[in-house]
Amino acid sequence: MALVYGGRSAEHDVSLRSAASIFEAMDRNKYRVIPILITREGGWYERPGDISSFAPQAGLCGTGRLLLSADPADGGFLRVGADGRLEPMQVDVVFPVLHGSYGEDGTVQGLLEMANIPYVGCGVLASAVGMDKILMKGAFRDNGLHVGPFFWFTRSQWRLQNTAILERLGQSCFPVFVKPANLGSSVGISRVSELRNFQAAVDRAAPYDRKILVEDGIVGRELEVSVLGNDEPKASVAGEVVSHSEFYDYEEKYHRDTAKLIIPAQLSARILEKAQAAAVTAFRAVDGAGLARVDMFLTPDGCIIVNEINTLPGFTSVSMYPKLWEATGLNYPSLIDNLIDLAVERYRDKQQTSTHRDRQ
């Protein structure tokens, strides 16, 4: 099994942490794990089968360059020899642990589909829609879910239509959150309480994506629910995030660990059922598979407002996805087993789809 991590994303370091946690939890009596690092520049390398491969400063000395062939006849990966010759390296399944662009957004999933390799997690469509928060919110609304007020614009529109965008901002309720439309782990996000700080927030988000999203702040409790499954997804218990910052930002998630994570969240049976139903609906709305974490708000009047879905949520030691399943009764190694089984199940189901017109 190939554990693919790193990637060309601002979330590269988060991926290293997630992959290290998964690697340590895997049952070596069941799986022969091949770590495959994608560098920040996009190179693919086979790494040694030990925990040192996931260190942020680990060098590439003595590791082998790989290519991922889109030709199913090659069986997936190709080792690049010192003389330039290519040697096939077949794997049974790929576990992509890639957060953000060029990994969680459907790009790697498309490569794996072309190569006809089973892989853990959501497919191309769900990954792409789940990464683009604007398309995601549209899918949620079309499936009857509540989403908060928002608007968006592109970098070029900001340059050319600055006045119109500021006029639209006047319809929003401060504070607002300004963020790249296609990214996660709270990278590039700003909480804006005053109009004079909006320009700086746009400047912070713009380097990460051409589309910039502006969301009204929601007053309510911040809940998260994990989802597991394919055609019959199940929801975990809900967890609650109580942040000690202005919002649950990157530093608090991965460096300070100051946020209070309440697992399970103290909810009535009725509200928990509503949160779990919303999570499953959001998962199905994007055609999810395998896993996802759904983030939502519980307003004072008992309304569930779905904020976003993470189709490849964090798997670090402090990540909510595995913690929520552990609280639901599924431990970390068993969760990984389930995800791999679901990947194989989905692959086998997809093999039944005809690609030949004469099979009518």
C-alpha cells in the first residue's frame, strides 16, 4: 500500500503530520506500507519505510524518484533508475494524505482514476467541489441545507471592480471572514471587524487562490461531525470547538493547541440527530466517498448552519476526524482498516461501469 503525502500546497506541513500518524497506527501484519513523498516542487519520491520519512526537514538522499503513470497497463508507479530506465512498482491501494491544492482538490484523484488504482477517500467530483467553498455552498443549498450569507469575487475583479465589491461588502454583517475559496487548515483566512481592515485581508487571501470568499460571521456553537462510508455513510458523534483566538486559525490548530475540543459535544438527542443528518446530507450533496468531516454552527435558536465539508480532513494527533470516531467506538487502527476496505469496495463497484458503447 502506498501512503502518499506532502504535496504542492500551503498545507504541506500538515500533510506530513497526518501521514506520520497514519503510518504509526497501521497494522504491519496487514499492510506493507510504502511512503511516497510529493515535494513542494511536485517531485514524487519513494521514502524509507520508517517514521523518519515524515520529518519536515528529511532529505531526499538515497531515495528513489517515482512517476505515476496514467496508463493502466503500467500498474501505477514507475521507479526511475539511475540510468533513466523505468521499473514498474505495483501497489494494491493508495492512501492519499494530501491536504489542499494539488491533492485534496481532485487532481491526484484524477491521476489515480486514469491509472485504475484503488484509493482511499472521495473521488474527483467530490474532492473538487469539496475544495471549492463556493461550489460547495451551492451544492449544500440545493440539498436543503442552511448556509450562512456570503459573496465572492476574483483577484482580477478586485483590481478592476474594487468600488463595486466594497459596495457589496456594505450588505454584509461584520465581522466577516475573508478566505481563499480553495484551501483548508485556515490558511490565508482573516477575521475582519472593520471596513478599513478589508484590504489587508484580501491581500492575505489572494496569493492562495484566484477566488476570494467573504462570509458573514455566524453567532453560534462550532460543531464538527465525521462521516464514514460510501453509499451508506454513517455519522460520528459531534464535537465542539471552543477557540481561545478570534477564530480557530492555523496557529491554534497546529502549534498552540489552545482550543478546547469537547468530545462528545453536550447536545440534546434531537440536536445531535439534526447535526448528524446535516453531515450525511452534506456528504451526499458532493457525492462523497470514504471519509469527510463536516463543520457547522448551532445557532441560539437551534438551527444547524453547515459551513463546509473537508473531504480529506486532518489525521494528526490533535485532529477531530479520528478523535470523533474514537468517541463513537471506532479506534484509530480500525478506522484505517475501514477506510481501506471502503476504497476497495468503491473500486470494485466502479469496475462494473461500462466504458464501451456496444454493451447496451
